[in-house]
Amino acid sequence: MSAALRPAALLLVLAAPARASAARIDELTETRLFQQAVEFLTLADPVVRTALAGSLLLGVCCGLLGSFMVVRRLSLAGDAIAHAVLPGIVLGFFWTLTKNPLALFIGAVLAGLAGAFVLGLIRDSTHLKEDTALGLVLSGFYAVGIVGLTMLQNHPLSGQSGLETFLFGQAAALSPDDVRLMAVVTGLSLLIVLLLYKELLASSFDPGFSRCLGLPVKLLHHLVMVLLTFAVVVSLQAVGAVLVAAMIITPAATAYLLTDRFHRMIFYSCLLGAASGGLGVFLSYLGNRLPTGPFIVLAASCFFGLAFTFAPRHGLLHRTYRLRTRRTTIALENALKTVYRIREDKGFSEEGVPVGELQARLGEPDAVFTKLLRALTARQWATWAPGDTHVFLTPAGWLRACAVVRNHRLWELYLTHAADYPPDHVHDDAEVIEHILGEDTVRQLERRLDFPDTDPHGRLIPSLGDLQQSLGVHPARPRAEGYDMPR
Amino acid sequence: MSRLDLIPAFSVDRVFIEPWRDHADTFFWIALMGFFVTTACGLVGTFLVWRRMALVGDAISHSILPGIVIAFFLAQTRATTPLFIGALVAAGLTVWCIEAIHHHSRIKPDAALGIVFSSFFAVGIILLTLFADSVDLDADCVLFGEIGFLPLEDPVVLGGLFLGPLPLVRMGAVLVGILLLLALVYRPLVLASFDPGLARILGFGPRGINFGLMAVLAITVVSAFESVGAILVVAMLIFPPATGSLLSDRMPVILAGNALVAAVSALGGLHLAIWLEASIAACMVCVAGAVFGLAWLLSPRRGLLRRRPPLSIPFSDPTATPTETTRPS
């Protein structure tokens, strides 16, 4: 029994980076931090040079391939492959019975490729989804690796194996040979992506279309997976198996938030990967051999957090701002529409609308209503000052009101005529879509409904052409030619 | 010593008879624990696999590290309760972060999952390093437990009745809880898993059900893997349901199949581990993997051996005369 239990001690390796490099934070005084920073920035220490070069290369390589993984929705393939290499490493060690880097590397690559192959096989031959296939490969291969690792523990030679440094390595422990290997892998990936950029782009975004073009979609997929396996294996030494996933995903996802163009995304992703690599090595060096991998990952996560919040178009702040603006616009347009309805009920006899009546129709409390009137005035859609008893719409405001009412009634008509909705079911739907319909859609609706005059409830559909003519905004044009909508 | 010595000799007596003759009490509890964990994980995992969330369990099992370290730092004890609470909080935070990133940006759920769990894990390792002096915490014993180290010296006695060692009783309670919940909300849960839109129309809030599922998952993962190890939990969330769904389309059959896979892999894994002198949890996963492989090969309708290859239609040359597309039968 004890023999069966002993191997479990090996699971300790998962915590190895933490324990191997424990540093006392209280030892670090200000001057030492400064000294360390200077020492780092002057690149005097060859260890620093190697670690930095390795991390930069790794960032570029993972960022490059990660972009493809993220848009292919295979983000976690890196994670699966990183775990799947374990049996290969065990086998590589078993082959030579020493920690021969070449044997370990070959074993790892072979196992990673086997993992990628099984992944593709499960995807192609069963109805199981990607995430399930990834999970099966990840945990299945990893378990086989653990079994092998725990069996190796019984071997007398395994005392000196130190496999855990390969799996949960330190960037500081990188040798110049490792860095050279990374450079080769990075160069190869860059070259292939440059040569096959169009093909990879097409097959990543639209596999069906690419197949119709005659592209070897499967072959390209396997090519990317092979490159990914190489990248994962060379990254393992610097960041460890668990955190390789972050190097693949996080810079690419950050870049995905920053741009809509794929070539820019790749560029940003490489840049962010390299920046996280450099920053991570710097931070861990400051703390005197704190583990490097977690700091690289944390730097990448910080970049992601920044992009998530502040990105120009897809950031949280911008989204919230856009949502709020849209809500305000909708509220204003509803107020304009109500003004129109009040005037319509009175046969358009009065220019102004009594404030009290408008508030009663909108059903808003005083504070909200006053704010609404102010906003209308600020947008120059209406003229109103505190104390006024009537609200008057400006020409622009009146056009807008007509446009919203027109959209509403056109849509109601469309639903009753074209989609066979009963007339009492169409109001709520139109209430939503009246703010969204674009002018092109309105043109189409009008054409399809043959330029109607009245909605299903018998009310007039305002024609902007007539109104603009009466307001003198635009010269008269025949109705069928269309008109410009004030923005 | 040659390489072949690595694989210990197989003898029926050593592998199958001796354990039950000499160490029956230990092995009984280990096998039972394996069965409990696998069944519980399989039941929860069935719904995760269906919702394309199979890897959430993996994410949670990594991201609870900072929760455990902080809980340990605050409580300065290795008692289970604070660590359990810390892990649960971290698990909840993980799920919340994944949902938040997914909902408030255009990042896909799988990428969001990868970002969140790796960040949490990185924070956990950095905290462990920083607190290495003040926190006497073996990450290996808390995080990466091994079912072979199951603490058995802590018996639960209820009203004079010996129920079993503490981790087992806890896992059993979790399993019973899952079964009860499943019996209560089976229909809404299935409905929300297959057709969230219809579920919403019928008044079963899919958000509420989703939240409940995540809560149950967090509790299962956290209570299981302190004693059995992350690898067993992560794998068993996926292997039994994947096996079941290759063999059947009926939800009740898949759910019941979990118990079968659980029994086979718990017992088989135990004996495999005894034979190979290797990690018991990993061996249980290997057996579950072998069962999955068999189902994949031999499934009556979906097996690799029974599947018809897809129609091959020549795409490349549109001018060629259409050739017969044959289907080998």
C-alpha cells in the first residue's frame, strides 16, 4: 500500500514553483528594489538576458498562435495540449533515464501531437462538443502521465530526474539553448503565418467558404495545431503547464477587444504577449526570484483588465456610455411622439402642447419630466424654459416626431399586412422597433406597402415629404422619390 | 535494473486477493469514496457537458487556490471549514467573473474561462510564495490531494451509529443532496439545458437554474477534491457523461449510466493502481478513459466501427463529370 501512496507525494510538483523560490518579502528594502531594477534594466546579468529574451520570444509566439486559437473558438486547446504532453515527458525520461532535454522535448511534442490528433478525432467522429473533447483529452492524457510519473518514482534512478522543473519551470532557469529553440519555433510560426496568411485567415473565420474555394482546411487546421504544440512545449519551461493557457489566450483576447481587423489583432497580440513577458520577468526579478510564470500571466491579465474596461469600441465604459445614450434618445423620442399624438388628437390646431397634459400622458414624476424637457431643449428639438406652460417643438424636433410616428405606424401596417398579425397585437412590437428602423428599411417598407396613407387603426401615417415642404426645409419632391431624414 | 522492472509483475493474489484479505477496511473506504465522487461529478457533469460548460469544473479546481491561501492566512488553521468557505468564495467569484466577461464584452465563454482561471491561479501561487513564511500551508495536501491519502481517522458517529470517516460522510451527503435536488428540479433543469428560450417562456428562469447548477458544481468540486485530488474531479465531470451520451440519447439512461461507469472505474482503478503501484486517482481516470474508449469504438449507433464514413463529394474540379458517390455499407 505504501508503495501505492508514495507517488502521491509527487503531486507536490504542482506547488513546486512556489516552494522552490520562496522569497521573504520583508527583506526587500527600497534600495534593494532600486538596485534590482537598475541591474535588470542594464541587462548586466546574463541570466536576466536569457530569461528576458526567452519571455519576449514566448510572448510573441504564443500571441501569434493564440490569435488563431481565439477566433477559432479553440482557446483552451493550448491548455489541453499543455496537460497532454505529460505522458510524453515521462516517456522521454523513461527512454534515456536521464533528464536529456532533447528526449524530453521529442516525447513532449509527440504526446502533444497525439493529444491534438485525438482532439480532432473526437470532434470529427462524435457528436461531442469542443469543450467536452478538450476536457477528455486534457484529463485523460494528464491522468496517464500521472500514472507514469508515479510509476517512475519507484525507479531508483528517478531521484535525480527533476521532471518538475520541466513541467513547472522558471524563466530564470532557461538556458541559452532553450532560448535558441524558442527563437526557432517563433521564427517558424512567423514565417508560416506570413506565407499562408490569407489561407489561414479564411479557414479560421469561415471554414465552409474556404472549403468551397478548395483550400485544404483540415491540413491548415493540423498545421496550426502542430505549431501550437511546439509553442506550448517550449513555453512549459518558462511558465509551467497550468499557465501556458493564459499565454495563448489572454494577449489574443485583449487584442480582440482592441480591433476588428485580424492582422492588427495579430500584431497587438504579439506586442501584448511580449510586453507581458518582459514585465513579468522584471517583476519577478524585483522580488528576488519570485516565480516568473505567475507574474507574466498577471501582467497579461492586467492588460486584459485595462482593455476590458477602457477599449475604444468594445470596452465596458464605452458600451455603458453607448447604452445610456441610446436609452436617453429613446426616452426623448417617446416624448416627441407623445407631443405628436396630443397635437393629432386636437387636429393639429394648436402649435404648442400644454406641459401638464404631456406629463400626464407620459406618466413621469416631476423630476424626471423636467429633466426630459431640459434634454429636449438642449438637443434643440423643443423650446421650453422653467415656468413655461406650453412646449413648442422646433422644426427638427417636429420632423423627428413625425419620423418616429411614421416608423411605428408603418411597422404596424407591415405586421398586419405582410405577417398576418391581428391589429391588436402589433403595438408593443412597433413600440420597440420605431427607434431602431433605419431610413433604408423604411424605404423598403413603404415600397412594399405601396406608400400607404393610414395605419391598421385608421390613423394617418405622416409623410415627411409633405411636412418638409410645409416647413420649407427641403424643396418639394414627389413622394415616391423619398426624402432625407434629419439626423 | 532494467526498464522493464518499472512495470511490476502481475499476480492475481497480490492485485485482487491480498488487498481485500489484509487491508479490506482501507480499500473499502477508498473504493466507496471513488464511487461517491465519480457519481456526484457525473450527475453534475451531465448537465455541464450538455451546456458546453464541461471545462468550468477544471477552471474552478484551479482558481480556488487563492481562496484557500487567503482563508488559511486569515484563520491560521488547517481546519476544513475556513478552507472550504474560502474555496467556495473563490469558486463563486470565478463563475461570476467568467459570466461578467462573457456578458459585457465580445469575448467568447471559453476564452473568458481561460483568462479567469489562469489569473486566479497565478494570484494564488504568488500569494503562496509571499506568505511562505507565515503560512504553513502545503498546497499539495489541500489542493492536490490523493485519494490514497484519504484521512480515515476521523469517524462520524451519529446517535451511536458509526457512519464512516468524515470525508466520506461529507461526500455521501453531497451525493444525496444532488440526487434530491435532481429529483426536485429534474424537468426544469432538463428543459433549461435543452431549450433556454422555452424555459424562460414557461416561467423557469434559466438564470436561476444556471446559478443553482454552478453553486452545486462549486460545492461538489470543493468538497471532493480536498480528499481525492483535482484530476479525478475534473476528469469525472466529463468522462461518464461523455460515455453515456455516446451510448444513449435518453437523459435518465445517461444519468443512471454514470453510476455504472463510477462503479467500474472506482474498483478497476483501485486494482490497476495496486498492480502498477501508481496513483489511485489517476488510475481511476485511466479506467474511465478506457471505458470511454470502448464506448467510442463499439457504440451501437455512434461507434467508430459502426459509423459510416461521410459522403465524399468531389469539390475540386467543377468541370469534371459527376462521379458516383458511393456509400460503403
